Amino acid sequence: MSVVRAFIAIELGEEIHRHLEKVIAPLRADLAGLPLRWVPVENIHLTLKFLGDVSPANLDMLFEMVAREAAASKSFEMGVGKLGAFPNNTRPRVLWVGIEAPDELYQLQERIENEVARFGYPPDRKAFEPHLTVARVSRNASPADVRTIGETLRKHSLGYLGAARVEAVQVFRSDLTPDGAVYSRLSSAQFEVAV
């Protein structure tokens, strides 16, 4: 078996996916024809750590580590809402919906980051900013395209979509295809049950 392109993430519930579909549709319609790669709503998740290539020999250790960190976590709620872009709305490269979460999310992500560093995965250079990627601007986008995307984004406001209860963390495989990435859940680890 060759290497597996993998990441650690939190899945969203169907209700949040339905809300996202409703609010993304008008934005997508306004940006039709522009060079954007939209993430299918069912693929939208909260990435905690993108690993890239993982050898099959390391997968079991990775699953065990994620299970350990999940067992040390208590469930929490995170709010979903607000529309934005990285690096900013003037020069958008990634369009996202924001996440508001308690310290538990940041602590979980930091513990996972520290643990995977022991496996040799370099830490992220940027601070963790929880978000849901909804689209990526193509590398071939002209400056005029980028300007139009940014202006359109600024005209769209997005309020609070709802809360997602987080009770588990998952490891996913990402297979790149001509139609975009296909995600397969490899493992799911439940959080400690709160009493």
C-alpha cells in the first residue's frame, strides 16, 4: 500500500450542512463564472491538522494518538457563522465560514499539533484559526477576478447559522481526482463522556 494523504478533522452535523448549503447557494450564484473551486457541502469539515502523506505503517499509531487525545477531551459546542476570506477580503484566496468555539477546541488542536510533531510532521507556521473552507480561488485567477470576488464577498453578510455539538474527532483520507478531492473517514474517536 502506498502513502495515504491524510488529515485530522471534526465532522459537522447534517443540520449545519443544510444551513451551509442554503447560505452558500446565493454566494455561488453571484460568483458564477469566476475561477473558484467550490467545496461540496458534504465535504465541509473543520480541519485540525493537515498531515499530507502518511505511511501505512504510521496509520495505526496516528489512530491511537487521536483516540488518546479524544479520550482526554470533553464535548463542547461551537457556533458557525460569519463569512470571510484568507488572507483578507481584498485579496481572497480561500473563502470561509467562521467558527466560534471555546478553549477546548484550541486545546485539542494544540495537543494534536504537538503529538503529530513527535511523528515528524512540522508544526503549522500560522496560528490555528478555526474555519470551514467553502471555496478556493484558482491560481489562474486574474487580478480583476480576485477584485470581483472580494467585492462580491463584501456584499454578502452571513449571520449565525447554528451550533454544532462536537463529541468526536476523525482521521480522513483525501484522494485527489480530476473532479476534486474525495474524502474517506479512516477512524473516529469519541470524546470522554461528560457526566
